[in-house]
Amino acid sequence: MNRAELGAALRALREASGREAKAVARSAVMSTSKLSKIELAKVAPSVTDVDRILTAIGVSDEVKATYMAVARAEATESTAWRLVRRMGHYKKQQQTKALETQMNLLRLFQPALVPGLLQTPEYIRAVLSRHDLGTEQLARTMSVRIDRQSVLYDPKKDLRFIITEPALRWRILPAPMMAGQMDRILSVSRLPNVDLRVVPLEAAQHDFPNHSLVIRDDRLVTVETVHAEPAVTDPRDVALYVHKFEGFAATALSGDDMRAMLGRIRDEFLREQETG
């Protein structure tokens, strides 16, 4: 099946479901125009586009697996950040929110920054400021990113975070705000559906934290690099990232030990404020 056949097949599935293009596009977090271009083979869909369209249509797992295999064979997906800037960072956040709404299991490893779902508003602003967004787009992007954090309180979601110690100490905010960020992480760590771990610098390691990675439901991995965000969907490659994640999980602190470490880092920030 080539791109034209895939587009036509997606259209046939949508029409057979009785769902209008506008409704499917809305659920798939894309414009009706883009969906139409995909169905007419005027635009090559990414793997995540196909995933979201099939989910919005509501096909069976068997049908979805068949068409996802075709999509993976047709596409090598990597979204360049320049394209994200062109469409608007807030739309990228909306797309991520859609993925988080559909998933059941999240595994996230972050060696450089506090994960977005755990960030305070001040931290979010500091991270987004590197993109030189205008005032309006910054406000819209922050709003969607904060709204994404509601997924933390969904008991049906299994959310697993691994953060390295340097990520917690990276100074992108003044010491008092960094202390507040530590309190935020401590609070989230007590949620029953959240498994939050910290890899301490003193722990012996057998792997390297090359980059952040996000694994959703053993089917989609996204990796953030300097120029783009590659997406990995081949089950064999996804398994490699799961193995890497589990390796760091084995050396990370969890539970009370993890919270004690976060408390120490927070207190260091507070003492710095007092003596500064």
C-alpha cells in the first residue's frame, strides 16, 4: 500500500464509521484541511497522524495494527523545530495533550530539565522563553502546557518519571523559585498513579543519559534533539528504549529515599536564598 492507497483507505474507514471529517479532524488535533489532504494523498501523513486519525475513527486493534504497519513502512518521522515554530508551539502542545489523553502508560526519562508535566508556571515560562515567542503565543503555549498537567490526576493513567540529579539542580530560575519547583515535584510524587524516581550522581551507572525520551504505551517513543523531535514506532526499536528506561529505573531512588533527596536539594536552594 502506497501513500495514495493509505489516504484512500483512511477515508474509506472514516466514511464507514459514519463520522464526519470535521469531527475526526478535531479528535485527531489537526485541521479539516489537513485531514482532507491526507485522504486525497496530497500530504504524506506522519506515523502519529495516522495513529491519531485511526484512534479518532475508533477502529479495532487489529485494523489499527495493520494500518500502523503500513504507516511505519511509508514514513520516517522527524518533526523539525522550525516547523513547530511555523505552526505555533501551542499547537504542538495541543498535539502532545491529545497523545497523553489517549495513552494509558507513560514512561519519561529526563536528564536535563524537569519534565513538562511537573513544571511550575515559572519554570514553564523560563523553558519557553528560549524560543523567543511573542507575548500572545507565549501565553497560549503556557496555558496549554499547564492544562496538560491535568493528566496527572487521572487515576486510570500509569505515569512513570525518571529524572537525573543534574536536571533538578540546573539553574534556570532563581534559588527561591527552584525551591518551589522541588516542592511541586514532591507533591506530585505522592499521587497514587505516579512513580517518580531520581537517579543520583553517586549511583554507579552502566548506561549514558544521551537525551530525554518519552515512551507512550509501548508503541510510540519521542526523542528531543537540538534540531528536531524524532518519533519511533517500530516495536523492535521501542523495546530498546524501554530497556534503557528500565535500566535507569533500577539505579534510581524512589519513595521516601527519593523524597528525602528532593528535600535536601530544596533546602540547599533555600539556604542559598538566606545567605545570598
